[in-house]
Amino acid sequence: MGYLRTRRGQGLVEYSLIISLIVVVVILAVILLGNQLKNTYQNISCNVATHQNCP
């Protein structure tokens, strides 16, 4: 019984580390690409709203 409990705890720690790594990668991607994505969506919005070329 102790062996199974130890294995379950080990798996939980491994999944926690994987999820933490994914969260860090997503946060870094948002930080690095945030302004570029914001500008792209603003240009799309402007073009759709006015049907003209926007800055």
C-alpha cells in the first residue's frame, strides 16, 4: 500500500511540474508577442470598421 501511495504522489509532482512549465511558456509568449498581436488585431478592426487602410 505504501508503494502505491508513493507512486501516486510522484505522478502528481511530475504533472504539477509539467503544468508549471506550460504556464511559464504561455506567459512568456504573451509577454513577447503581446504588442505585436494587439497591433495586428487593431489593424484588422480598423480595416473592418472603415474599409480603408489604417496605420
